[in-house]
Amino acid sequence: MRKIILYIIPALAVLASICVYIAYRVIAELPASDIQTALQGLNAPAYAETDNYGIPAIHAKNREDAFLLLGFVTARDRLFQMDLLRRHMAGQLAEVMGGELVDSDRWHRVMGFEQVAHAIVGQLPQEQKRVLEAYAQGVNQAMASLRVLPPEFLLLGYHPSPWRLEDSLLIVLGMEEDLGWTGNGERRASIMEAALPKSVMTFFLPPLDHYTDWVLNGKTSTLPKPSIPSKELAALLDNIGPSDQHADLAGSPPPAKGSNGWVVGSAKTWDGRAILANDMHLSLRIPNIWYRAGINYGDVKLTGLTLPGVPLLVVGSNSKVAWGFTNIEGDFVDLVALEFNPTDPGSYRTPKGWAKVNEREETVKVKDGKPITFNVQITEWGPILPESLSTKPTAVHWVALDPKATDLSLLDLDTAKDVMVAQKIFNQAGGPPLNALIADSQGNIGWTYTGKIPKRFGLDGSVSRSWADGSIGWVGYVLPDELPRLLNPRSGFIVNANQRMLGANYPYVIGHYFDHGYRAYRISERLLAAVNITERDMFALQLDTKTEFYRFYQRLALSLLQKGQDKAHIRLAQELENWDGFAERESKGLAILVQFRELLLNAVISPFMAKCRDYDPKFRFISSMIDTPLQQLLTAKLPELLPDKAHYRDWDGFLLSVLLQAEAKVLAHHPADAQGSVMWGAVNQVAIHHPFSSSLPLLQKWLDMPQVAMPGCVPCVRVSAQDHGASERLVVSPGHEGTGILHIPGGQSGHPLSPHYNDQQQAWAEGLVLPLETGVGLHRLEFVPVQVKQD
């Protein structure tokens, strides 16, 4: 032990010295304020004022100058984040961070995002390319102005390369990947199709839940419950082995990368204004994914959120129109089963005959390791996945891999005057397919899709198929005029929380497995009853934690406990009865209900999925609609479908055992109060980490946000999970930005020693109001054009 201590003490001393040295240098290199800088490419003098949260308000003569300044100030605050985002998509992370990221790099090299980004730049309209060029100039001049790079570069020991136009497009493609990759779901459904009877697959993958049905059809709905295919399900149970062979075959999906968005029209608000609310749900990280900014040029006044690395106001207001996004949860990926020539393995069948597989060599550089070189095989439909689907090699046909499907047309929102003009811009734009919600200064509200939606023929895209005979495939994209639009509905509001927005009559496939509709139902329920709505009312709704979603499981649990005389059962019943229906920090009983549901998913549904493991040893069934078939099975309690007949005589005994396991598991992992109750806040702990904190435990206190107990839950309007939640909360009425609300987790700066690294965190965690508009300028950065010498 003494020898270990003798080694540890010098190591800690060296580490402390390094930290002190880095701190000394980086403190001196925090972005300077109140300076004048000459910028190449700037057409006229411009300036940026930063407020008490470090948020810039940019003032320039024209669009290109404004985005040049945005590139400059964003790089000052978020340079390492920007570099990490482009490296991630280009497949260049292992080069600077080591071998653990080789698999990620290989995936992105197979997809060929670097080549896609280059092709996008080559076909962009000139006015969009000029904005990209201006932004890149700003980023590169900001990098050149830093005498010492941000601390992450110093720790990793590398210097970022100059910013290219392609890098901004890589980050746009990164958002498309994050929100739009559905290949895993199609693979899962294809395995289910091969392993299970059709009636079973249909039962477990319903297109609609009753909450979504209510939002679409109201109280007039007559949504029929699908019949339980008891004969087929019983046969599956009869053909499986011991229960340990089918454990963990089903469960909840990870929280949807979705969002809440709604707009309220003039008839519902206190003075006739239209109001937009948008909170986008993504993985929580530090620095935050979004960068706040005000961007002013000519008559344009933009206020809202930008994406570091991209010259675009993503969501916000231009004072005439306000817009926000939610993920469609649609299907823009198809996996094409390939048919190879048995006499020539290098060729595959297409509608035009046999075609040769093309190849591209890729090399992944690895820090402190040998480079890894491999060939990527490419078909006319897209790259071939490294792993096969079932027994056939599979190509990826994905909107994100089509250079013609991505652009920066949303720049034109800067001058949109009303909802109708904005809808047209959204319908024509490329980029991630999203729900776009819009409000204008005249009191109008609207909804539509943006991004490219494929036109399929001969298939719906839910499972993998061969396209070799030409009878199925894609034929371009849905035309802008064919995309659905909604304008000023009779209800006075429009809501999307990632649920299905269209009924069966729409002629094109948008998706299959949308998120369940509880959040949309709850938002709609409150808006229906609301009058004289203000921005504060909209913000309060963003923080709503009522979750009737778990009432079914509460009623089920209480029915199992009602006849028991055991004191422990009586105490548990009392705790569950006292649950208040909310997911607040102090809510009791909810933790057990959440765990009960999770264990039920596995215990009840897994046995029916056992055969899928014959096709994929790692198969696991997840679905956002999983509660619909689960609740139907739990209500019917058909004896022949009892999942564990070897140990239980009936459903009630089986379910009571699961309930008691849920209670024991909660109590084993979380502290209980004097009455033996676990409050929801003890379970729902949110931690937001810096990418380096796990490698630098001594610095975690400064790099990470404090772990806090949070209200909310996954099926709550206030979405909250361990590392997932609202990446921002925005409320704005166009023309009334002064009463708008906006905050983000963490802060504006990505620099751990900046006062703006975490100064918005408390407002985000506690649900406190921060103003949308930038405040009084505390510091002013003046920019002038570089004087060109005359010969």
C-alpha cells in the first residue's frame, strides 16, 4: 500500500500542476470583449453586443456580413463543440480521441457523409453558398485570433483544421442522422415478419394508440381494438424453452428525440396575438446543442437559436413570423435486400439487369494506434451495411444520403411576412424532415412538413424488400404543393408532440411508428379549456407534469393488492393509492409504477418474441406503441397466454410477483423516507456531462452540471430522463419578442472557465423565466472591413 501511495502522490502533483498551468493559460485566453477587429470578407462596419448571459446581438449591413459575424462569435464560444460535430459526421473522431471511437467512425465512413456534404456544396444556389462562405470566413478568422486554443484542444494535443463549407453541411447532416435514422426499426420489423405469424406482428405493432386517436378524431372516435391472436400467441408460448432464454427481449424504447410544439391563434389569447411554444427534446449535453443569438441586418431582425457550425436561425422569430420544429418520427430510410449473382459475387440484380458493386477505400486514423483501412461497397441504392439483414446483404436508401435533399433554403424565412409564405418556404426546403409550426403577427397559425418526403411505389417501407425487379422503389419526393398544410383550425390551436398528424387518407407514406400521443393529448386537453392565454401560460404548460399514462398500471396494481392481508401489501396499496397523478419531485408511488410497467413489458411480451432470436441473437423488441398490446393482454388475462405457467397458476399471482419485484428493485436502488416511500425526485435524477468529464474525474465538478432531482417524466409534457429532456424552452409571439421566453441548459459558452458556461442552468432546471431578447449590451465587439491596398 505504501508503494502505491508513493506513486500516487507524485502523479497527483503532476496532474495538479498541469491543471494549474492550463487554467492560467486559458483564463488569459477567454474571448476578449470591447475590441475592434478587422475582418476579411466584411463589406461594411458591423458590431455585436453581448448581454449579461453572453448572448450576442449582431448588427450588420447585409445577410452575408451578419452570418460572417455569427461564425466569428460562435467559434469564440463553441469552437471545440463545432470541431467535434464535424469530426463525428466525417468519421474522424478516433484520430484525436482514440480507438474506442473506431466503430462510430466506420459507420460514418460507410454512409459517406463527407462525400454527401461535398456534393451538396456543389449544387447549392449561389446565394446560399455565399452565406456559407461568409460564415466559414468568420469561423476561420476567430480561430486565427486565438493565441491559445480552448482547453479541450490542449488536452487532446491537436489543432483544428480550417473551417470548410462542407463542415457546416456535415453538421446539418448530423441532425438528419440524429432525428431520421430508422434503419434499426426496419431491421427489427423485418426480423419479426420472418419469425412471427402476421397476425402477431400486426397485434404488437399497432399504427395508433387511443391518445393519438383522440387528438386526431376527438370524442367521436370509434377506434376498434384489434382482436388478440390467442391461438398464434399460445403456439409461440408452447415452443419456447426455459424463461431465462427469453429474458430481456422487450422493453421501453429510449426517449424519443422529438419535441413539443404548439401554436395558439388569436381567438384563444388575451389580446388577439398568436403565440408559439417549442421545446425540443434531445440528448442533454454540455455545452448545449443550441447557441442563442439575435441577428439583425437591413430590415431583418432574427431572434432565437442557432446550431453551432451552421449559418441559420433554426427556431425563433423574424418579428413577423415565428417558427418551431418537432421531429416527425417518420420513415425516410429503406433497407434494400440485395440479390447477388451466384456466378459473379461482385454483381447484383437491378431492374436494368446485373450491375457491378462499386467500392471506395476508407482509412480511419487512430490516435496512438494503427490506421484501419477498409472498403465500402456501394450500390445504385446506397452503401451496403456492414452487417446483413437476416441472410441477405442490405443496401441503405436514405433521404439524408441524397445531396439534392439538403440545402439552406430556410434562410429565406428571414423575410417571411405571414404563415402562408412560411409554409411555402418550408415545403420547398431540404434538410431534416420535420413538423413545422408557425405563428404570425396577424394572429394566424399553421402547420406543415419541411424536408423531403419520399414517394414510394409498391411498398410502404416498413420492412426490407428486394427492389431488383423494379416493381417497388422510390420515384422522387412528394412535391411541395402535395405536402399537407393546416391553417387556422376551428379549435384555435395546433399541437404536435411527435404523434401521427395525418389519417389514413393521405396518399403518401410518412411513417409507421410515431410516438404515442399522450403528450399531445395532455397539451390539447389544457389548451381546449384555456382562455386569454399569455406567454407565461404557454411556458407553464411546457412544465406540466401530469401523467395519466400510468393510471392503467396503478389500477392494475391496486386490483392485485386489494384482497391481501399482509401488512407490507397494505402499505404498498396505500402508497400507490396516494399517488397524485403527477411526476413532481415529491410525488410518491410513481417510481414503483414506472418500474412495474417496465418489468411487465419484459415479463409479458418477451416470451412471444423468443423466436426472433433465431434470426438475430441480439434482437430486442421496442416500440412506442408497446403499451397498447400490453394493456390488452393484461386486461384479457387469457389463461392460455399466461407467460410463466411453470411457476404460476393464474395471471394475478404472476402479476403480483412482478409488482413486488418492482417495489423491491426501487427500494434497493433509491433511498426511502421514514414511511418507506421513495419520492420521484430520488429516481429522476438528471446529469448533464461534458465529453471529457469521465476521463478527468478530478475536474468533473467544473466540467459537469450538478446532478439534480427533476420534475417530469418521459410520458410527460415536461419530458425528463437521466440524460434526455428539453434542450431549450421557447415561447414567442411574433412582433412581441420583448415578452418572449427562452432558456437552455448550461449556458452560452462552451468554455469551462467562462461565467456563461452554466449561468442558464438553474433557470432551466427550476423552470424559471429568462427573456427571449438579448438584454442590454454589456460588451461591444466592433468589426471593420480589412482595407485593401491599392497598387
